[in-house]
Amino acid sequence: MKKNLISIVILALLVVNLVLTAIMMFGVMSTNKKTAALVGKIASAISLDLGESAEGGETVKEVSIADTATYTIADMTIPLKKSEPTEDGEVDDKDHYALISVTICMDSTSKDYKTYGEEIAAREDLIKGQINDVVSQFTIEDIKADSRLVKDEILKKIQELFNSDFIFDVTLPKENYQ
């Protein structure tokens, strides 16, 4: 009889534990949803959404992978700008170089793609000139601190060159700085 009574008490405690766990789970889930909504509002208020750029809040053009055409310019060696003197007065007199490959992503559904994109190899030297101008403006410290600035500036200059946004992204699949 004692074993039976202990089994019933254990079963009752198990059911109470299960009920309390369910109540706690629903309470935590609703709080989690509210917290996620609050974080989302804060992020949108300070423009941390991945679809927006830090400056100006302009949205990034979204193109499906099926509509994306790429063109790669391989192994460009570009001299970097001389480093500024540090706060303690040290000057780095070494010449620094960037060895990069640049992949240009183009929207194949754009009307300008038919004009420029299909024959982009013929304009490769113009694009290389823009890339060279952009990368040579940065010091090695600038690039190591945030290489995204280089990509954004290259994209901006190439879009200005073609006076179009059919080129929607620039990636650096191979980047080496010395």
C-alpha cells in the first residue's frame, strides 16, 4: 500500500511539473516575441537592416541568381596610398600593394545589360581604370579596417561610368594586401 501511495504522489508531482513547464513555456515565448519585435523596431530606426546602406538609406537592388550575370577581372596589382603618420610619430615608409580580383554582378534583365553587359569585355580597361583609381585612394590600414568601403566605392564608380545601375554588386573573391 505504501508503494502505491508513493507512486500516486510521484505521478501527481509529475503532472504538476508538466503543467508548470507548459505555463512557463508560453510565458517565455510571448516575451521572446515582444523582445524580437522591439529589437526589430530599434534596428529599423537606426537603419541596420541588411537591405539598406549606411548612408542615405537607399535600398539595395535585389536580383535573383537566375537573372545575375557575372564578369571577373582577375589579379590586379594596385599600389596603395602611403600610410599617415601614427599618433606616436611613426611613419611607415613601405610601399603597400593590393592584389585583388573583382567580380562584377550584373542584372541580365536590365535594358542597359543588353547595351553594355553583353560586351563588357570590350570595356574592361575602362573598368580597370576605375578600380585602380578607387583602390589607390585607400591606405592599407583603411582597407584592413573595413574592406566594404572599397567594394562600395568601386560599385559607385562603375555605375557612374556606365550611367546605369545594371551592375548591382561588386565582390572581391580574391583580395590580398601587403
